[in-house]
Amino acid sequence: MKKIAVLVGSMRADSFSRKTANELISMFGDNVEAKIVEINNLPLYNSDLETATPPAAWSEFRNSMKEVDGVLFVTPEYNRSVPAVLKNAIDVGSMPYGNAIWNDLPGAIVSIAQGNIGGFGANHHLRQAVVFLDVHVMQTPEVYLSNIQDMFNSDDKIENQATRDFLKSFTYAFEAWIDRLN
Ligand SMILES: Cc1cc2nc3c(=O)[nH]c(=O)nc-3n(C[C@H](O)[C@H](O)[C@H](O)COP(=O)(O)O)c2cc1C
């Protein structure tokens, strides 16, 4: 059984990123346990708090990430970059020095946007940060979901079959990527 942590770069209750994450979670195969690891409650990274007793939410996040075989990021774009909540999770997970949770983890990135360019800026800024942390990010298929506000029906399902097929093929590719690296 492969465990995949899904990190969502939006705190909004009605977030399209979260809806997309839930759809992707439902598309993985039977031998995958994918679930959202919550990052909304992580205190902003501050090395003054990196004591023998760091914030409980940091420790909980770090511990749950140590158990996974892969990480999937699903994020919107904020001002052509990564939303602060997700960057904060990356920073929290990168410390303390020598104990980063990211080392050698297979990763994949999905960006979403209400506009036409699919969160390209966020996608690639995120790639830059996590590649530095030795996350092995799958290069293709790339996923930039544009016009996300038109994507979901009233049951929060993606309607378009071609989009569903593409996302399903992305989950297959990511499973194979994890297998290659483990
Ligand atoms: C502070 C802020 C900055 C944003 N900047 C961008 C941007 O650079 N590019 C873009 O396509 N959308 C931008 N948006 C729109 C978001 O991508 C859009 O609201 C999206 O639905 C947010 O994701 P969510 O639905 O998962 O919360 C921005 C929204 C906010 C709140």
C-alpha cells in the first residue's frame, strides 16, 4: 500500500483546489492510500519556536509526513506565486536542519486557476522550492487547470470526461513515479 500525502494550498472552505484534491484522491488505484494532510493550522515558521518542544501542530505535521511514500501538491496561484499557507508548510517541513521531511520524497504538482494560465507561476515557484529540498518532482504530465470555476458540478465532481481521463492518467503516472523511486 502506497501512502500519498495531499497538501492543499488554499484555506478556503469552498476551495477549488480542495475539490480538485478530493477528485484526484478518488482516482488513485486500490493500492494507494491518499489523503489530505491539513496545513491550515501550522503556526508561521519562526526559528525561535524550534526548541525541544516546538508547536504541537508542527510536530504533528512533521510526523505524519514521515510516514508517506509520496506528496501531491494541489495549489492555486497567489500573485504569480505559491500561497503563503503552502510555502509555510514547506518551510516548517524543511526544519530543523538535517531532519527535513522532504528528503527524497517523490512529488507531483497540480495548479489551478480561475483564469487562463492555470497557475503556471505558482506551479513553477513551488517546483523551485521543493526541488531544492530534494523532492523528486514528476516532470510530466504537467497539470495546469484553467477556468476552474466552470469545472465542477453541484456534487463537486468534475464534469468534463476528457479532463477526468487526463487527471486519471496523471494519477497513474504519479503512482508509477513513486514505484520507480522507492
Ligand atoms: C491574494 C490572491 C492572489 C491571487 N493571485 C492570482 C494569480 O496570481 N493568478 C491567478 O490565476 N489567480 C489569482 N488569484 C485567484 C485565485 O487563483 C482564485 O481565487 C482561486 O479560486 C483560489 O483557489 P481556491 O479556490 O483553491 O481557494 C488570487 C487570489 C487571491 C486571494
